[in-house]
Amino acid sequence: MSKNISCRAAALIIKDDKLLFAKNINHPCYYLIGGGIEENETSEEAVIREIFEETGLKLEVDKLAMIQERFCEVEKQKRHEIAFFYLIKNTGSINIQDNTFTDQGTNETLHWLPVNNLEKFNIVPMFLRTKSFDNFGRIEHIIVKEY
């Protein structure tokens, strides 16, 4: 795969009408739990691995909800990022408190943000600010061109 194309997987963990985000003290925005897909790893395997690494929880995927193709520029290099967003099953075992540290230590914490007020927060990806979380009937394909 070209170094200018990347594949990621992200978790939509929803509980009590709140969506779980991470926040690093060195970055201004909140972001979903997730990360890069490793060689010989499916996007579903990657999101499960990332959830475990960042929260210590072994959760299950409910379904693939969205795929985003993002065309952006990083350090003057044009990039094409493909991200798979998975809705995670709420098994009742999700017991994460606000400001819980992730595997990144004291620099990164977890936060529950209300799905009905996401536009008030600095979150990435930005399309989540106006996303309805009421119905995930079909896979949504989102294309974002930033250049």
C-alpha cells in the first residue's frame, strides 16, 4: 500500500446516549478509540484490538456502520485515509468513567460526550458533530475532501 494511503478502524461505543472519545492533553480535539490496521489484520480485528489496548475491555462488534474516505494534506503530502467505523455491542460491561487513562498513560484520557450535543465539542472526524445515532440501518459511505 502506498505510504500516502492509510487504513484505520474506529469504535462507536455508545452508552446512555453518550459516545466514548479519547483526548490527549497535547491535542485540541477529542477523537474516537481506534487506530491503524496492521498487516494481515481485518478492520474488525483492528478495532477490537484497539478497544482492548485503550480501555482494557474485550468488547464485540455489532456492525460496520460507516466508511469514510478522507482526502487531506499532512506535512505538505496529499493523503487518502480510509476509516471503518464499527458500532460496538453494549453488553452492559462497559464501565468506563470520565477521565480514565488509556494505554498512553497520563497524556490520554477517555470521555463520554452526549450524542445530541456533539456540535459543541472539538471532535474528529468533524462529520460526527451532525450525525444522527438513532438508526444504523445501512452502511454509510462518507467522502471528505479537505483539499
